[in-house]
Amino acid sequence: MASRKYFGTDGIRGAYGSPTMCPDFARAVGAALARFMKAGGLPAPHRVLVGRDTRGNGPALVAALAEGLASGGCICIDAGVAPTPAIALAIPAAGATMGVAVTASHNPASDNGIKLFSAAALKLPDEVELSIEAHIDAVLAAPAQYPEPVMTPFDAATLYRRKMSAILPKGALKGWKIATDTANGAATFTTPAVLAAYGAELVTVGDRPDGENINEGLGSEHPAVLRELVRSSGAMMGIANDGDADRVLLCDEKGDLLDGDEVLALVGLHLLSKGKLANKTLVATVMSNLGLDEAIEAAGGRVERVGVGDRYILEYMLKSGCNFGGEASGHIIFRDISTTGDGLLAALQVLDIMFETGRPLSELRRSLCLWPQVKKNLKLRQKRPFDCLPGWAEELATIEAKLGRGRLLVRYSGTEPKIRLLAEAREEADAQRALAELEALTRRHLEVL
């Protein structure tokens, strides 16, 4: 597979105002999507649903995308401000040919991004992204005429609130106090409303978006405020979203954070015990802790690992028939309900387990014993293919052999000039030693800045 020019692990992302994240580039993307749909023989008329998070620069990108789409005769459906999973849900409901979420997820307000979805609300495979990149380059080489776009409204947030309000029994959270941190992002207009509809008493933070404060010291990347809010308010659980609400971070009633793998384990084990974990298989990425494998295997199931990115999790699910999985970062997919990572849905499923078992989250999380895992990111002058580094594979295998069932993970960042190193073992000292050896190996073969 050829390397991608614009797309990273999850769409196109960058600093707003840069050559590849500005209105001119967004127009080119819109025009490229129109060309792609026409070249691919997708049924006309082509309708593209576009939603966004709360970034102040989002409306300019949405308008530019609409102009680009109009240049190819496409209609833009304006989904307004909505979480990424709400935008995905709205694509088939609106009869759209494709969908776009204008968001940079957990990045600061100075960034933005473009995530693409198919008519079936699926993230696009690599080969399709490469095809779209070729169309983008063609548009940039010979810019199109951009007429006034045709835009029709669609209330994605309301559709999403209605669906999420039917997940738990009516009144299931009556008498429950829950703390939420919506990161001043798209979840501000969905997560608190849904929890309140179930009868929960809410204490909230991060629910005053102004276009510039998304993810600013709050949300899933900055959990200290949520932890203190849980402890000071006596909440039964804390829920933090990122800017576009496709991931979640939870803390228990003590204000202690749950690792994403702990959430995967407690939900996966519950589904397994109910006979509802398809193929008895939980789908995770290579970043997940080996303790997750141990816990699921001990209960009679197994863990299947894929590359980093929730789209690879979903691709495996669709191919294998599995129905649950996610990333340690908090992207969790319930395929029977949604086609993408969904922070609110994941929180609701955990609340449902708490409601059914009558057990607090601090007890439920004990289903997983995490292996010590240490990581380091190194900035590089150049990301060179590993198979072009003489002796790399052999030296890496030697370090890994010392760990027994432990493991090493080495990968380049999809968005930055960095290499990410991870070592995991039963004993932390072994993991630390392996990481030091891994860093030394990296410095011998690559130019670290």
C-alpha cells in the first residue's frame, strides 16, 4: 500500500490556516469528493452530510466543503454541531451518499480536521483514501469554479439524543449523581441531555463552548478537573469526552481513572457471561495491555488485535462478525448499535452493567489486572522504513525474546515526525530495561532530535 499524502490515522488533520487545513484546501476536498463519487458510479444525486464540532474555524471549513461539492453538482446537507458518532448515525438517516465530520477530535482549538464516511457510515479504507487523494491533487492542479452551494439542514444531534435515550430502561438513572466533562465540545449538546433524560442528577464542567476553548484543560485529555468534581460532589461516576465525543474516559466513585483496557475488560466479560460477545472475541489494537488477553481468555474468550485506529477495529468486526471492541485510548465500538467509536454509548453500556449488577465501578474494574507498560516517544529527523534498516529486525527480536510473553511495540506516528516505543512485561523492571534497550536501538539506527 502506497503511503498517504493527506490522510493520517483518522482523517486529515492539521493546524488551521496551514496549506492542508484551510478553506482553500477544504474546497479542493469537496470538489475531489464530487469527482470521486462520479468516477465511482455512486448513484446520483450525490448528497453529502457535513457536521462539525464547536471550533470557531469549523463554519468556514464547512462552507468551503459545500462550495467544493457544489462545483461537482453535489448537495451539502448541513448537520450542524454534533458528535462524530451522531454524524455517522445521520448519514443513512438523511439518505446521504457520503458523510464528513469537520473536527480535530482531542486536538486544541487551533487545529481542525476532516473525517470521511461512506453511505453506510463506515470510515473509508486505505485504498479509497488514496483514490480521493489523487482527486485532491488533480483539483489543486486545476482549480474548479465554485458556485453558491445548495445546503439543506438536518438535525443530527436530536436524532442522536433520541437513539441514545432508548439504550437503558426508562428512569434507570433516577437518584444517580453523575459528573460530566464535555470538553466544551460537541458532547455539550448531547451527553448531559441524554443522562438527564434517564433521571440522573448531573454536575457538569466543560459545557460552555465559545469556539476557542474546546479541549482547553478539560475533557478526556485533561481528567484532573473531572476527578476532583467526582470527589467533591459524591458522584457515582465521572464521564469525560473529547472534542468530538467519539472517545470516553471514565472515573469511578472514588475519582480514580479507569484505563481504557479496564473498560474493554469489564464490558467484554459482561457480554461474554451473557452469551452476547459474538464469536467470544473482543477486538482490540496492538496498543492494548496483555492483561486484557489474560482476563478474556480466563473467561473462555479471546482477544484479536489489529492496527491502531478504530476504523481497523470495525473493518475486522465486519469481516469476522465480531460485535465489540475498542482502543485503550477510549474509542469503543458496539457494532450492534453504532459504526464508530462513541463515548456516550460506551458510558451508557457501563452504566447499564452497574444498574444490572448493583455494583459500583470501583468493584467492576477489578476484572482486569494490568501488566506494567512503559512508553516513550522520540522525535525524528526522518521516518525511514524499518525494513531498510540493516540489522534492525534481528536486534529487535533479541530484545523481545528476553521478555518471554511480554512484548515490544514500535511504530511511527501517523501525524507527527515521531517514533513511538512501548515495552510490556509481567514485572515493571523488565519492561523498563527493555524500553531502554529499545531506545538505544532506535538511536543507533535513526537520527533522533
